[in-house]
Amino acid sequence: MRAVFCCVAGLIALSAGGCGRERAASAPSMAPVVLVDDQSDTVRLTRPATRVISLIPSANETLIALGAANRIVGRTRYDVDTAIIGKPLIGSGLAPNLETILSLRPDLVIVWASDKRRDVQAQLIRAGVATLALTLQDTTDAYRALTLLGDAVGERGRATMLTDSIRRTLTATRASIAGAKAPRVFYVVFNDPPMTTGPNTFIAQILAVAGGDNVFADAVTNWPTIPMEELVRRDPDVIVLPVGEMPDSAVTRLHVLPGWRDLRAVREGRIVRIDANLSSRPGPNMGRAAVTLRDLLHPAQAAK
């Protein structure tokens, strides 16, 4: 369970899809860059960033999808894409090693806008390093971040193509299960105590596109912790379990944990597993995440 929790920890604690081949991407711009980030701060670069560090794994995935993997000079422990796996480690996104970051001489560091402390960001700015703060709660945030990152590295054309590709995939996925009965789904962010996704998150939105009915769509927070007795009372049809480090033991554990073992979905084997790095990151793979979830929740429609 730890893998999915870490993927969304920045969203909780602090608050690559292809581009298509319809047309060739234009050459990257080399003009000065002026951005307004999600903290409403103006970020100025004399040219597109060439040495980038991101504290947000999905932002690194976006940079890779934009063809800018060679500009990434450091990674967090949760960045596992083969394109950057050999880059120097800078710690975690929530508690990075500032000394290591500065030693890598970045000209741009991507940070969480939801980090109210802003201590790492403030130290970077004092050291003369530009920072770009991103909010990543829902798909609208993800699209905006994609554009900002495209502009930051001079790849607006590729960013536009990638955004169009994701939107087309989501539209086609929704259409593919039109009229199908939506199973009532509990998406596991953490298992003990149960934590799930509220209605205004990218996970909930992708789940809806994939034809799932979130049993906690009435939650008033983005990442609610659920009393076990309430989860048992709602008794979802399907449990979606994002897994990473422990794909086999995670399912076994639900069969023995009090409360979980009482759910029909657990007793009858209606637990579907998805890679946490795919489903829990608001970035270029949102379309692929929706297709994968659609196939898991509606196997009959997927087989057509």
C-alpha cells in the first residue's frame, strides 16, 4: 500500500502517453520565458530551462513525454522511469536534500504549490534558483501544468499535442462504455485506516471516465479517511487497489484485516489491481490510466 500513498502524499500532506503523429512538433523555442505559476508568482528565465529538478514525480514524467529527459539532472526516490533512473538522487519530494540539489546546478526546480511552509522553495530562491510551483489536484490542474512545463523547456508545441492526445483518449474511453452499468468502486489510497479519493481529484475524474461509480463521491475533502464501519455499510462492488512494491501481499492483507474481510468485493475476489505509478500520478499517462481502469472495471466492453 505504501507505493500509492507515497504517490499522492504531496497532495495530502501539503494541502508516458504518446504525443500522437498527426503533425510534427515544432523546434523548441530559445526565447526568454515568463511564467505565472500556481502560487501566482512570476517566474522569469533568460531561456528555456536546460537543467531541471522536479520534486513532483508526475512533472518528471511530463518532461520525459515532452522529450526533455536529458534536461532532468536529478530525481526523487519515486522517479523510476528508465529514462532518468540513473540520475542523482535528491531524496524525497517532501523532504529533499537541498545541498544535493544545489550541487547539481539546476536553473529550474519544480515544487509543490501546496507546500505552505515554502522553506525549501525560499532557500532555493535565495540561492538564485528559479522555482515553478504546481498544484496537481484534478485533471484541469494537470493540463495547466503540462502547458507550464512545456513553456518552461521551450516545448509548447509538444505540450499542446500531448494535451490533445490525452483528451482524445479520455473522450474515446468514456464513449466506449456508454450505457454500461457502472460498478460501485472503492479506490484504495491507504488501507489502515481506509483512505480514498474524494470527488474533485484527478483519480476520481479518471475513475468516472473509466465507468466507475465512486462510493465516496459525496466526500467533502479530496483525500478522506473513512471509518471502517462506513466502508462496510456502503459495501462497494469492486475495490481498486493500486500496487507497487508489494503486489501480491497487498491483496492477501485485505483478506485478513478486520472490516476489509467483511466486504463482498473481498470475499468474492472482486479486487482489481493497477500500477500505482500509472493511476496515482496526474500527468501524461492519464489517458492510459483511464483505459486500464476501463478494462479492469468493464472487461466485456474492453474485449469488443
